[in-house]
Amino acid sequence: MGRDGFQGLKVWQKSKDLAVQIYKITGQGMFGKDYGLRDQVRRSSVSIPSNIAEGDERDTDKEAVRYLYIAKGSAAELLTQLIIAHEINHIDETTFKELEKKCLEISGMLSRLISARSKTFNH
């Protein structure tokens, strides 16, 4: 894609930054002691930039789109887990709203990227 490969993609940068933020948040307080949910949230967050990177390295747009859909699914999975974490008081309202906004923004960016990459094989 870009000159910098997947690292040049804004959606990869934003999702990587979100994963780093998730790691920091999940290491604190009650979240840090809830190993099951903590590990699941971390896996979901890391899956987003990982699948964007893998998709961008694929040979065809059709293959790339498959991985972008997986990344989009991971964003939905992460948001679901964050909703649960918020409802059981692992994260406060302000933190939840910030993370929710980022998940939705990344999901929207992935939708647009999927649409753009799909045009090459959906004539």
C-alpha cells in the first residue's frame, strides 16, 4: 500500500496505540487481577493491528480484505469486552467513553479501507 507498508497506515497506527493503551489500563486495579478478562481484552486489542499488518502484506487485495475483516471483528470483540469491563467497574465512565470512541473510529476506518480494497476485485 503505502511507502512505509502497514506502519504507514493510519488505522494501523491508531490500533497499535490503542493496544498499548489497553495494556497499560489492564495492568491496574481490579482489571489487573481479573486475569481471564484482562488477557482476553489484551488479545483482542493486539489482534487488530496484527491482522491489519498481515493483511497489508498479502499478495492480493482479496486476501488483504479477509484480514481486514478479522481486524474489524476484533475491534467489535474488544468493544464488547470493554462494555463488560465498564459494567463490572473495572474501568470508569471517562476511560470507557474514550476507548469506545477509539474502537468505533478504528472500525469505521477499517470499513472504508475494506471498501477501497474490495473495489479491485468486485467490479
